Amino acid sequence: MAVVHVPPSAPHPGLSAEEAGTRLLRDGPNELPARRASDLWARLRGLLEEPMLLLLAGTTVLYALLGSREDALAMAIGVGFVMGMSIFQQGRAHRALEALRAEARPWTLALRDARATRVLARDLVVGDWIVVSAGERMAADAILREGKDVRVDESLLTGEAMPVEKVCRPSGGYQDRSGGTDPALLRAGTLLRSGRGLAEVIRTGRRSEAGRIGASLETIEGATPRRDSAVQRMVGQLSWLAFWACAFATVTHALRQGGTLLAWRDGALAGMALAISLIPKELPVVTTIFLALGAWRLTRARVLTRRLMCLATLGNTDVLCVDKTGTLTMNRMALVIPDDQEAKADAPWSPVELGLLASPPEADDPMEQALGEAWLARKQEAWRPPAGWHPQTSVRPGSGWMGSQMTWLDASGAIVLEAAKGAPEQLLAMCPMSPSARQAILAEVTSLAVQGKRVLGIAWARPAASDPAADCPVWFWGGLLAFDDPLRPGVAAAVARCREAGIRVIMLTGDHPATALAKAAEAGIDTTSGCASGSTIRTMSSDQLRQLLTGRHVFARVHPEDKLRLVQALQADGCRVTMTGDGVNDAPALLAAQVGVAMGKRGSDVARESADLILLEDDFPALVSAIAEARTIHSRLRRAASFIVSAHIPIATLALLPAVAPSLPLILLPIHLVLLEGIIDPSCTLVLEADKEDDDVMKQTPRADDAPLLEPHALRLAVSRGLAASIGSLAATLFTWQASGQADMARTAGFLCLIATLPMILHVSRGPARRGPLTNPAFALLLLVIAAGTGLVSRFPILQHALHLASVPGAQAVAIGCMLTATLGVIRLSSAEDMPPHAARPGAA
């Protein structure tokens, strides 16, 4: 949250930590009502809606109805195993998401034991005194006890768009009013648009007005979310294909076998096997797990993912618009030019003291804090306003004001001084002086800005003697203040990494253009096209702005509302934009960008709620790492899709064989497909997820917008591997059938050859940089499990009987081994041509 300092006049010490703990136990956490649902049950219910598991369950019932108790039991065990694996994988994703939610819990500033303490919003209790300020969302119902210019957006509860002004009530509680709400009440869920102050919590959780509304929704069933992603659409389409393939295979097989009851049973089993082989149910699971675990990994880089699907877009970013102050720089200002000049004859204050007089007493801006530190270093004591002076915030009329202004009153309420600090050129326009003096000051400003310093002008005014209440006092120039804000460590390397990845970095700042160019050059951002100003942006049409953006990387004197125009202009050129922001007014740009990124430390609540990502440390290199992680997720998903396509081709081939060749027995029974799913599913997630991070993802340009998950060349590569496995398994099956004439032996040959080819397909799908079996413990474990399972089946007849398999004679086993070796060799040769990078976006940098 933004740094907020407690007003020194705080009238209440707040609760003690012990009393707050007691009330928390008594009243419960400050959380809104949530649906009571078992996560395990929800996952089970979702699995029962999957087409493949419905087919497996139907096969189990069919076996039971036909009296095949052993087959029904084996199928039930297999289905239970597949469901258990799916629940385990979804549980990993669920735990990762819970970790993200824990990171996303809001914090607030409360007075505890007479000190300002950051506490979780869920730990607020009745009686807590909390600090409220613009841009924050209320965490509980509270009464405003002290504050100024507090206006609240209550549209979330009332639908009324205009902010409501709140009044202070130093004592007393909530008062019911007919026809309206108590003007001192700040309700949970509402957003502070302006002002700051102290409020006392009077209701939390379910007892708040928002909580009572939430309680009435607990019994209402929500609408089923639309499953409209590309992966879900593909699975849905293949599910329909599988249904018609099942019907075709069933009818064809039954009629060719004479239409007997036994023929219809075998036909139904063949049809179900074919249908199961055609449904790549792993893809939705793999997508969710990869995104969830990737988001969880980003928390270790102090990047919080609020919306999982934004990671799919983040990797496709080709324009990164970032704020300079606090994102590229440390946002730790130091007054590098301590202006020790004697007070001028017409100004009884030094520029440093004028700067302090132009700042709120509860300084929360780094430059204001730097002024206080400079004063302390000089005077060896904290700055205090002159005795009897009282501050009053004032806003200078007119647009484009980039600074702050304070009005100071004496004990009688009369104005004694007005002080302002801000952009030097704006303040110079307010102060009467000769053109030569103005040019000399602007030259000094430019000289400081070229050095990368952030420069502020200072001006002051007193009411005219003839009219103390004059609206337009005469302003006098007070001097210049220069600050240095060093770059964050690693920013230059991160910018270079973006350039290598084809990502254009645009820097936005409210600073002087010369300061912006100096800091941009230091960060490695292209400055050859110069700097454009926010005032220029505001005078341009959309087409002119698009032309201005061509090759331009630095923008100075930018207002928050200018960011939205920049985003829209970039998007009109087909760019995918990631935008950073921290203020309330940044929310429209964050929402408009493909990916909005808010600051975790200095960002406002409304900015964080509008964003897809939150930089918990406000760190630009962490954002670049998040882009690399998003690209790695996409790379892993492509490799998983390649493996799934390759693996399902031989399965579908062996399942379809009885339908096209009625003289052959059923090769793959549903129980075999269950076992195969038990290999494919964890291979996609456990093995590929455990592979080391890609080294080249940030050396590729952003992918094309319409690029499919598997582009034609990658799809041909996956299909060729699948066909090689199909030919090898089919050859082993036909050879054994011709040699022995026994269905169980032929089935054993085809099934074991198919299982043996899956690790090789996975091995070559992982890519050349990850092909050492020992580089991935999960892959080594998979090999051990397959070897152990094959050994157990070959040794124990009871397992062979349950799986409808048989021992193969030695001579035939040798021949099958030779066929398998040749098949594995062909698949291995396909690794010479690895999956190509995704198609680059046309015109990508």
C-alpha cells in the first residue's frame, strides 16, 4: 500500500495488541461471507463432468452388466487411479492458488499501542483506529473521526457514481438517518477518492453493510462459468468427434461380426476404447497446472498474479510502458544540491524551508521526506512550522498542475503565507520577473536535468495588503531544488534483456524532458528519437499520436490520463501493451492494457484492483522475470501438446484396428487405456513442469497473435513421432497374432510396445537442452515406474489375467524387441529436428 504517515494530532492511541486479539477471537475475522463448499468435493464433481471419465465409468458399468466382475473391478480400480492422479494434480494447482490469495490479502494501517502498524484487513476489530487516504478501499465500516476533504465513491453499494463528501465526528457512533446514510460513515467496500484522515471501526465482517448483503447471496446459485478458452473449445470438439467415432466403431464391428450379442459387446468396447483414445483430456489440466504453478513461482520473485490467464498474454507482450520513478529508479530521493544560500532580501525563507512549507505536514512523498532529512542534517532537529501557523491544503486552479500547494493560517484563521512547489516552468509562469532572469533559471533547470536530476521550483505568496482574501495573490520565485533518484540494481540488464526479446520499453515520467532522457540513457532505453511531452500528447489526434509513437521511447511531463491515450494508440497499431501504474488515475490505463501491472508498495488500492499483476517490491527486473516465466509456461505447454498429440495417435490406431480389420481381436481394452492415461497425465505435468527453465525464451520475438498452440511444422513433427510409434506397435501386434493366433499374446505385444514408446516420445519432446534423463528426477522416476510395472506384469499371472495379457515366448519376444528397438530409434532420430520456435509477430522488434 502507499506509505501513509499518521497525523501528529491523532486523538486516540488505538487498541492494545492484546485487546485486539481478544476481540478478534470474540467477533471472528473481518471477512465477507463465502460459500461453504468442500474443495475436494468441487474437484470430484468437476472430474465427473469430464467426457473421458464418463466413458470409463460407462465401460465399468457395461462390464458389470455383462457379468465380467473381474473386468469391472479392474476398471473401477483403474478409474479410481486416474481420478486420484487428477485430484492430486488439481490439488497442487489449488494449493498454489491459495498461496497467491494469501499474498493478495489486503493490508491496512491501524493504530495499535499508540503506534501505526500494518495489519491484515481480516484482523481488524471493532474499536480499531485506522488511517484512511485517497486510493484505498475501506476494509470495514468505520466512523470518520478526523480528516479533511474526504470524498468517497459508494457506487459499489449504491450505484451512485458521484463521490460523497464525508464529515468528521470526533465522538459518538453511527446514527441511523431516514432517507440516507450517516455522513460520517465510511462503509466497507467503498473507495476513497480524495482526502485522508483517521476513522474508528464500528462493524466488521458479516456485521458490516457489505457483509449483510453478502449473507443474502449465500443461498443463490451462481451461473456456471463459460469454458471458452481455445483449449476447452478444442477438447469439446474432439469430444463430439469421439462420440461419433464410438458409434461408428461399435456399429461397424458388431455388423461385421454377425450382429450377435457378443459382437455388440465387443463393438461397444472397441467404440469406447476409440472414443477414450481421441479425447486429449490432459490439455485443460496441464494448462491450469502450468499457469497456477508458474504464478506460484512468481511469488518468489515478489510478483503477485491476480488473474492466471494474464500469464498467457504477458509472454506475448511487445511493448512495455513503465513509470520511471519507483519502477526504474529506487524512489529514494536525496537532495544532492543542498541550497545553503542566504535567504534573499524579499524572502525570509530558504528554498528548503519553502519546500517544506509547500508540503503537507504528514509527508508521504519521497522528495518531501528528502527535504525533511536535509533540514534535519543541517539544523540537527526536525522541521516545525512557525509557531501558531496551521496548514490548509489548497489546489491551484487550472489544468496541468504538477505540484503541491499549501496555505498557512494564523490563530485567527487569516492567511499568512502560500507556498507551492512543482514543475519550474509552471511556477515561473506564475511569478513576475524579467525575461533574462527567467531564461537564466530555465538554463539552470536544463543543466541540472541533463545530469539526470529531478528539479523542483519553489514559489511563495502573501495576501495583498489591500485585499487579504484575494483569489490571485502575487507569487515570488523562491529558488530551485534538485534531487537524485538512482536506478534500481539490474534495470539496465533487464532493459537489454527486453530488447533481445523483441520487447520495446517505453519510459513515462512526470519529470523534465532532459531528466527523462538522462535516466533513459542510463537505463539503456533508446533515446535517439528524443523525448515527447505530455502536453504534446494532449494536443494530438489519434493518428498523429500513432505517428509520434513510431520509434519514440521516452515521454516526459506525462499525466495519468495521458497513459490511456498512449495505450490505445499502441493497441491501434496492433501492439500488445503491458502498462505499469500506481495511482488512482492510472486505473483506466491498467484496465485498457492487455496486462496491467500495479505497484505493491506505493500503489493505491484501486490501481491494484485494476491490475493483473502486482509488483510487491515495485521492481522492474522482477517484471521482466515474470515475462520470461510466462514465455516458459507457453513453451512447456507447447511441448506438452506435442507429446499428447504424439501419444494419442498410436492409441487411436490400435483402438481403431478391430473396426477396420474384423479378423483381428480387440487390442486395447478400456482397462489398458486407463493405465495409459495414468502414464500420459503425470508425464505432461510432473515431468515437463520439473524441467529446467528454458534458456532461449527471451531470445525470441513475441509470437504472432493468431499462432496456434502447435504450428504446422511442430504439428507435423508430433504426428510423425506418433505414426512411428503406431507402426512399431502395430507391427508387433500383427507379428504376434500371425505367429501365435492368441489374442492375449497379440494384445501384450502391442500394449507393451506402446507403453515403451511413450517415454521416448516424451524424451524427444522435452527439447535438446533437457534430454539427459538424470537432469529431471521426475523423468527418471517415470522410467523406473514403467520398468517395474512391466516386470510385475510379466512375472505374476494374476496381473496378466486381470489385464487380459499373456507371456510371450522367447523367440517372439526377441523379434518384438528388435521391432521396438527400431521404433525407438526412428523416434529418437526425429529429435534431430527439435520443435521450432513459435511464429514471430509480424514487424516485431
